[in-house]
Amino acid sequence: MRQNNDSYQVAELAINNLNNKVVGFALAGPEFMYPPSKHLKATNLINNSGIGLTIHAGEAADLSYIEDAIFNCKTQRIGHSWQIIEGCKEIDNIYYPKCKVAEYIIDNQIPLEICISSNAKSGASSVTFDSHPAVKLLRSGFNVTLNSDNRLMAKTKLSNEFKIAKNNGLTDEEEIQLIKNSVNARFTNLI
């Protein structure tokens, strides 16, 4: 949890449990005022371990937190991340990168782990179920995955996230693409 000061110890614990099938380390918790690079020592340790790294950025803080996660912490996946649209221009319902981090994310197909319910219910931004850009990001070529994230707080499950996306125009073909994206985004170092 990014508001705590024990991320290095947690990273060491993850690495020490590789034999127990630990495959990933996630930096989560409140974003605003807790930039990812506050935990640079822990993320560097994870990046040198073979364990996958996910950093939640782009739900409750601006684009700079996504930039920090990508360029300073070298995250392999970004939790939430829908605010990447701040680094894009929208033309005919398609998002085109207009900054370095958006270009990097789309060019390198960095997975964007999106939980529409969490983003809409958190109150951290003005995004709603109806205005959520997840489907448009997918159509724009971003590597979007749908996730249940904080199931207890968001009161959702994965099937519900797909239902919400369907209500926002997700096609059957796009649903298959989301599933493929999720399979390809998994951390497989121990599987």
C-alpha cells in the first residue's frame, strides 16, 4: 500500500516466496500525494527479480502518476490507468497519443488493468459508468483488460465488468480481444 513505508520489506517478502508461486507485486492504495517513485527502491528490487510489477496509477491522480509508474518505476502493467486519455486527443471516438507516455504505452502495448466499477464508484474523479473510456481505449489500440480490482469496495465481479462494457457498446469481437489481452498480460514467470 503506497501510503505505507514498508514497500521494500514487502518486495523482499515477495522475492523470498518465489517458491510459493508469487508471480507479481502490486503497488496500490491512495494515489494522490503518494507518487509511485516514492517506492522506487522497492520497484527496482522487483524489476531485478523476475517478479511482475503492477502499479495503480490514473484513477485518483493525474497523468504524471502514470508517467512516473512507466518511466521511473518501469511498471509492466498499470492498474486503473483510464486517465491516460489526458495524454491523448480524441477524434471520432478514437484516442490518439499526443504525449510521450501515451505513445510509449500504446507502442509497447503496456496492459491497462481497468475496473470500470472501481473508477466510477471511488469518487476520485468525474468518470461514470456511462462516460468511462475503457471501450474507446480498446478501440483505439490500447491493451485494455477488464478486472474486478477491489471486489469488496467496488462490489463487483469480472462478469459484471464485462456487462458494463457491453452496455457501453462492447461488441462480441471486442469481448474476445479483452479476454486475449488478459491472458497475454498475465505474469508467467512461475506458471
